[in-house]
Amino acid sequence: MQTAFAPERLAADPQLASSEKILRTCVHCGFCTATCPTYVLLGDELDSPRGRIYQIKDMLEGGKDATPEIVKHVDRCLSCLSCMTTCPSDVHYMHLVDHARAHIEQTYRRPLADRLMRATLAFVLPHPGRFRLALAAAWFAKPLAPLFSSVPALARLGAMLRLAPAKPAARSATANQRVFPAAGERKMRVAILQGCAQGVLEPAINDAAIRFLTRHGVEVVQAEGEGCCGALVHHMGREHDSLASARRNVDVWTREIEAGGLDAVVITTSGCGTTIKDYGFMLREDPAYAEKAARISALAKDFSEVAIRLGVTPARETGQAVTYHSACSMQHGQAIRDEPKALLKAAGFRVKEPAEGHLCCGSAGTYNILQPEIATRLRDRKAANIARTEPEIVAAGNIGCLTQLRPALGAPCVHTAELLDWATGGPLPEALQGRVTERRLAAAE
């Protein structure tokens, strides 16, 4: 794609220079349209990656403020990154749309209701204490979700209430434990991301991952001072907040490296993993953090990447039919496609895959709150494809996907780490209690 950016602007703004290189990589081929969820649903070129690229180019090249039309179509992007998997020219759409969102945040004044909703999400979700209080309040208001959803002006509030769990999860008994020793000879020492929303919604996921890792000779550290990875605010264009989160975590994990060494930073939420693996790029222009951030990004590993290195030796009979839902941040953002399925098969499960596995389920961080109509259509499409596989269990490696899919599926949805932990000697996941057949459970126990 030809560009006409003023050379002096590119020299003065490294972010603009990076985006200009991405724009020049695009050859207009349109392969991305076939795998873009919003284009598949809406059929509008402006809601395809190619269409958004044209709009972003026009906005950035001319140094223009964002317009309501551009904001509408960029906001509809899920950042699922399916287009990056499809693109034959290696257009790094993720960095381009992230830049566009930051530019929108700086140059566009959203309507009051939109500003309030986004400010509330940014204030609550990245902070476990605030999020826990918000969920307690949502429990009382949850019966009003259908009413709110039926009123267009309140649809986002209805979406939030629908996503809230029926009951708050109990806090993990190990939340304040800093070090989990390896069983037997230590093979690795890792830090595990505690994060924000997942630890409130389902602390059992990290508990399962820690049990699996320690059982396989890994010392696990929950580093003090670590917090939200920054992904939630990053995808809302709140660049200052996301970089502050990145710097805090880089500092925390660097101290762990210096204190006892780390072989990996393990992440059980793939949406977080995509962002942490990008810390090196996000902080590349910060002389105090560029080298440290690149080091952390190189150490960042999804749970499945570490587990596949350790191997799986089943401690009980499984055999259930598990349909594996590959989160977009896993398959497109991190190019992790085979490891989770190989692990489940090694643990004895019969692994199935749904049709249209490349299409997003509609979760996408805060997307299912900010764009509830599109998110619901994508969820129902994904759920229908999963249901056709007739699963006994649905597995995924991202809390957002699990939360999004559960209301639309009859089968229990659990994290891959929980299944691997159970298969190798851990407790039966709560979601499977009463759902695993007596024959298999008896054989397993």
C-alpha cells in the first residue's frame, strides 16, 4: 500500500513510523475478509480488516482527529487477529489497530454514556478488590438483566449482568502463598501470572495449574506486587494505563529473576499471554524498560507451552469426549494451536474440534459488554458449532471464552489446566461434579 506520510512526522513519532511500515506491507489482497468475524456477520467492507486499514491510514496519514464513522468500525473490531493468521503478507494488524485505538482515545470525545461505561470498566476490572465488590453488587441486580437488555440505552448494563456469575467464587486458599515447592527434583522455576479478573472469577484455574506444575517438578512463584497485565485497558486505547501495568509487572518479574532466577512466566489466560509477549514492543522506546521488557516477553509462556515440555502421565482413567475451543488469543495471537490438543489426548481424553474454529466466540476482553449484539451473535454461532460435536466437556485456555460460552452450552466448560490436573492426580473440577459418568468416575478414582 502506498503511503504519503510527511518524513518529519515519521522521524518525530516512532509509533507513527511503525504503523506506516505496517500499512506499506498491505497489498489489498482481501484474504483477511474471509476470516474476519465482523465481516462474516455484517458483510460490510468497512467492518473487515482491509476496510479498517484504509480508514486508519486516512486518519493517521492526514493527522486527523477520529470521526464517529471511524470510531464505529474500529470499535467493532474484536482484535481476534484471525486476519493475521490468514494474511499472506504478514501485515501486523494488531499493532496497527492498537495505535488507532490510542489515537481515538486522544482525539475523539465519546458520548457521555460511552465514556462512563469505559471509565467504569477500566476502574473496576483490572483491580481484583474492586471487581469482587462489583460482582457482589451484580448478584443482587442480575435478575434485572433481561429488562436492561431490552432497552437499547441499557443494553451494555444488561450484558454485564448476564456475564456475572450466579454466585461469587470462593477465594483461593493459596492466594497469599508466595512459593510452591516442586515435588521431587526441581526441573524449572517459574512465576505464574495472578492477573486480575480470572483470579476473582475462577481462582481454581491457577490452583489447578500450580498443582500440575509442582507435581511435574516445577517450583512456582506468585510474585508479590504483580497485577493486571494491561490487556483490558490496552484494547480500549488507554495507552498510559496499559504501559503503567506493563512496567509494574516487568519490575516485579525482573526482581524475581535477580532473586532466584526464572525459566518462564506462566500464563493461564491466553488474552493476557498475547499482551505480555508484546511487552517488548510496547516498551521498545522506553530506555529504562526496553531491555527488561524484551526479556520478560521472551520468558512469557502459555501454560500449555510449559506443560508440553513436562509431558503428561495420566494417573486415572479419563476417556471423555472433550471439544477443544481454541481462543483467538491462543491460536492467532500466539500461534499456539497443537499443544493444548496434544496434551488433552495424552491425558486420555477424546479430543474433538468444532467447525469454524478460527472464528471468535465474541468474548474479546470487554467486547461482549461494549458490543453485546455482535458478541451474542458470534457466541450463538460458536455454541452451535460446538454442540454439533456432541461434547461431554468443553475445554478452553481463556477465562473470557469460558465465561462467554457457558450460558449457551449444555456441556460443562472448563480450563485445559483443570482437566490436565485432574487426569494427573488432582481433584475433579467443580464444573464436572455430577456430570462425569459414575462408571468413568469410579474407574478414575
